[in-house]
Amino acid sequence: MAQKEFRKSQLIAFSNVAAGHDGVLSDRSGAVVVKPCKQAEIDFYQSAAAHPHFAMYIPTFMGILALNPDPEVAASLTPTAAASLADGDQATAISHAPVVEEEWAPSGGGKISTDLAIVLENVAAPFRKPNILDVKLGARLWDDHAPPAKRAKLDTTAAETTSKPLGFRIAGMRTWQGPAATAGNGKLAALSENGYKLYDKFYGRQFSASTVRQGFEDFFLLERGAVAKGPMRKVINRFLEDLEGLKFVLEREESRMYSSSLLFVYEGDQDALRDAFVAEKEDEEVPPNEINGGETHEESDDDGEGQRPAVQALKLIDFAHAEWTPGQGMDENLLHGLNSVIKLLEGLVGSK
């Protein structure tokens, strides 16, 4: 993989954000996401290389970008994810000591104060009209370094939402509705200019444990109480397979991940979704050595051409408060939420 460089002046605002802080960027091709972060999240992404089964379920880590005041300072993205500045040999000292937040105030989803950004693959890039859902995991949402005020606020939020009883809550989502879409859902969903219906964090906070299914029905465009059929049933079953795979991995890791999220993406354009299923079926009917003239998909997609339509993708994201904890066992807090999501999706396809 060749070294690739970006200048901050070449980056643009990233529009496919379902939840999280402001300030996320992308390049003009839309292939990457540039997310402002603290050193702890960079350290965790770099350490994931030592956990290859886990790394399959997170976005590909591509490097680090320095968000300093000089708009012409660039960062280099390398396979080893080492950050280097294009204008000189300056090095950034990396501290692995835990940072205790002595003073804390709610950000309200605004930009975090940092000079660093992590560069990741854009999971939504292969989709024509990606439908995106962010599900925040855990009944406990703060790490051991959080000050009392932050702990109290997050505990209150968890108690007032589905986070405490179910171990998850809907943090935000966006669904493709097309040009004729209407906002609906009162003030909790607003229609964007490009045919998407947007749901902010307050949408997910309205649900109780008994009503949160409605949020997933909205995401999968299902009628209230309906069981998914046809292509949508296939999509949900794919997500269930991925969730079970992630669960298998997490049950064999010793870690603590607070306020991490599940990122669900599926193709919202029905024609593109149909084409994706057709392409998969065609691949199954052709001997592997004849697909793409003997090349694998990875080999033929390096230039961005010939990329297969995508059906869905699931990733675990947001590791600002994550660490490996040898000797402390599996992350029961995270798995509580994961199991609840699995049970809910099973209900949507009528398997439980």
C-alpha cells in the first residue's frame, strides 16, 4: 500500500454522521473519515493490531492527522499507521499514562478540544444511499478516570433512557426516504435537503425498554409490529450474523469499552440493494478463479473501479474510553447491550 498524504485544506465536512461530536471531516473522494480525538483513542486503535479477530469488527485504522493551526501541514497515512508531518521531521510525543479529567463540562455534542485526529476507512463509502444507525452500548457509560460530575450526569442519562435496563440506546440515525419523503415523528426527525430523514440523540432518548423496537422499525422501514420479509429480512439476518460473530470475539477478549457504539449501515436505495444481492448470487455461481479475470475483489478494487455493490456493514466504533484489561475478564457491560440488540433484531425477523 503506497503512502498517501492529505492536507487539511483538502478536507471537507463529513455529512454521513448519525451521532457523535461535531468536526468530523473526510477527503473529497469520501473514502476516509477524519475524526478529532484524544491520544487514548489513537492508542487503542494502534493496539487493536494485536487482536486480529477483534480488528475485523472495527473500521480500518489508516493513520493520524495533526489538526494544528497551520492549514498546510499534512499527515501521512501508512500501513503501519505511523503519523508523520509532511512539512518537516517534527515528532509528537505519545503519552500512555491515563488522563484524569479534573475539570469537566458537558460538550453537548460540540467539537472536542484536541489537535489530533484519527483517520479511518469510511464504512459508508461503498453504499449509494447508506442508511446509518448509531447504537451506544453499555449501562455504565463512564470510564475509571471520569470525574464525579461526569459520572453523575451519564448515570442520570442512562437511568432515564434504555441504557440502564437494556445496556444500549439509539444515539442517532439517518434513513434514505427519497425526494418525496416527509419528516414525520413530530419534532424528533427532520428531513434533510438530500432526501434523508435524520434522527438526533433526543429521538433515541424518548424510548423505554418496551418501545425501543419502534426505533429499529424506523431504521429498517418496517410497519409497527411487522415482521421483516423479503430483502429487509435478509439484511437484518446479515446483521445478526455479524453481531453473533462480534459477540463470540468479545467473550474471548479482556477489555473495557465505555460509550462505544455499534454502527449499522445498509443500502437504502432499493435498486442498489437489489443489484447487490444479484451480484452476490452471480459470484456464487462463478468459480472463484474466474471472478474478475482471476483477481480477487481486493486486488481489483485498488483503483476504486469494479467495486461490488454493498448490502450491509456492521462495525464497533468510538474508543475514547476503551482499554485492554488482562486478567479482568470479558466486558459484561458491553455484552449486556450487545445481547439486547441481538434479541431485538431476532424479534424483527420473528426468530424469537
